[in-house]
Amino acid sequence: MPGTLILGAQWGDEGKGKITDMLAAEADVVARYQGGDNAGHTVVVGGQTFRLHLVPSGILYPQVLCLLGNGMVINPRRLLAEIDELAGRGMDVSPSRLKISGQAHLIMPYHPVLDSASETSLGAGKIGTTGRGIGPAYTDKAARQGVRVQDMLRDDFRAHVRAAVQQKNIVLERLYGQPPLDAEAIAEEFAGHAERIRSYIADVSKLLDDAYRAGKRLLYEGAQGTLLDIDYGTYPYVTSSSPSAGGALTGLGIGPNRIDRIIAVAKAYQTRVGAGPFPTELCDLVGDMMVERGHEYGTTTGRRRRTGWLDLVTLRYAARVNGLQEIALTKLDVLSGLNQIKACVAYHWRGRELQDFPTDAEILAECQPVYVESDGWEEEISQVRTWEEMPEEAQAYVKLIEETVGLPVTMISVGPEREQIVRK
């Protein structure tokens, strides 16, 4: 049985955790395919809030097997802390329910230090990373200098870690003027992590293949969003992995025939964290309202998100590069009470109108949005559960999205709780 892929269609923070949590109720396996603890998925269940950074959202359902794919970079300190927190709240996070690809790479203690030092050296041109060491870990992976999860099974793992730290100390001292890290202490610490993690290590690609052949229901979960993709995002203001559909294939070791449904999660407005161009950004009272009503603060960093009107040019672009089939629209309730709502349908750039998303971030930075306006609605919609109950103006806004992007909106989130969803 092929699987369902859930990914972000914007700059991340679209509310993928809630949609994944909802669909996980109907799944047997949930697999995360890229990123690290720079991600933050918030799921609200019965008034309890679960903030997940590494463990897939499916862990909240006892029947679901959760997998961390080879495309991820994993900080063992944070993973074990997350496992312990979930276990303390009554969740089963045993090795029978959670498996980690041995081919995933480890975030080592020197990676966040390198991340911070690199950002500082860039000055005003800094990217605005989370500082979690994600980029340096992926850099080591590409340079074939990384430490992988399966290295934890080696008899000489301590020596392997010690040598890696000593090598990076040369870079820290000579390039960035940073004090060296204690290689022996780190080797000892990571040997302890290995003792706890080794029972979780598995061949995730093989597990997914077995599940597929057994007719299991598979759900693939991405982090961040299409506009942060290392290839298709607003480079260089991007993450260091591939949150787009192609990343699911390489990040889990599956073929394209193992995916038959691709759902894009998109907010009813636009947000972004960190630096980079943002044509529809609002630096006014409406933008402030979106921040406060939408609780637009990063799950991972706590940073205030930049907010703006929905950019349908970016959604058309995400539809093209991902082969999207449907949209799950989140946080529509945040827009309640506005008299007018705008949506960007094109850009003005140097006297030209652009219908397509420019892949050059410098061009995007010069673009001015071309808006269409819709009537807003006064009604509070957090209690709405059917399409027919939705205010006519809200229905018209959703239809505008569908017509402009050329995709159906099949789910509409009207609040943070599991049950606050409208299926069309």
C-alpha cells in the first residue's frame, strides 16, 4: 500500500504537526525524512501541548511505529531528552515503537559552536539559523567527515569521537579563534549516549519496504518548508536539507512509487523566521495581530516570526516542484475579525509583472506584491466543524486559494486542538 507525504509549502511553521497527528490516527508507520531539532511540531491533545523536535508526531498513537530517516541529523542529547520527557508523560517511546536509521548523521557538540561562529563571522549577512548545528552537520556529511548513528555500534566509537573532536578543534582554534573542546569528555559522554541509543538503531529503508509489502499504511513527515529547501528555497536563506518531496525519497530510502498522496500544509497567511526576502511581510498592526492571535513564536527558538498576507505565487511554485495534490490550510481562524483580507497573486519587478516565483533571492527581495482583496468575516470560526457552517466570506477566501493555485483545499484547521478541523 503506497503512502501519504505531508510537507510544508511555505517557509516552515505551517502547522504540519497537527495535520500529521490527525492523519497518524489512520496510519501504521510515521517516518520523518530530513532536518533535525531545528524543527518544532506542536500538537495539542485534550488541553495538553506536546512540542516535538525529533520524534515524529505519530508517537502519540500507541499503534504507530515511528521512524527517523537517514536524511536527518540527530543530536543524541536532545533526542534522549525528548524521549525521557515523552516517557515521563506516559508515552511509550521504547525501541519497539521508535527506530533510528543507522545512516542518519549525528550532531556533535562542535557543530553548534561552528554554527554560531559562522553566523557571527557573516555579520549583517548572517542567515538567521537556529544555532542548533544543523548546517555544519550536513556540511560534514557532504564532506564525508560526519559521524553517523551506526558508528555508535563500533567497538572503537570512543576513539572515533575523540578523533573527530580533535580534528574540529583545529578549525575552531585557527579559523574562528575559539577555545578547543574537551575531546575526552565528549567521547565519554557520547559513549554513554551510544549505550542508550543502540537498541533503537535499525535499517529504516528496509523497515519501510517490509511495511509496504505487508500492506501497512505509511505516513511520511517533513520538517521546515519548500521555500527553505537547499535547492528550491530562497537560497542562501534556507535550511541545509531538502524538505521538498524529493527529500522524502532520499531521506528514507524509498522509491517514488511508494507515495500516492502528497499533501501540502499551508497557513492562511504567511510567516517566516530569520533573514531573507518576504514580499508580503506586514510591519503594522495587522501583522502584530497575526503574531499574537496565531502565537507566532518559534517552537524551537522562541523567536517572533515575521508575518504577512498569504503569497499564492509561492504556493503555485510549491505545487510545481513537489507535485502537490491537495492543500491542508491551517490557522484560518486567526483571520477572523478582519474587514479585508489580501492575497498576493503576482509580483511587480522592475516594470514587469511576474506570475512565477523567482528562484533568485535578490530578485525576490525587489519584488512588490500584486494583491487581490476579499471581504473578511466577523464570526469566530473555532467551533465550526463543517464546510457548510463556514461563513460565506471564509468560503470565498478558500475558493480563491483553490482557483489560484489549482489545487483543492481538503482540510481547514480552525484551532490548535485535534478536533478543530473542517474536512471538505
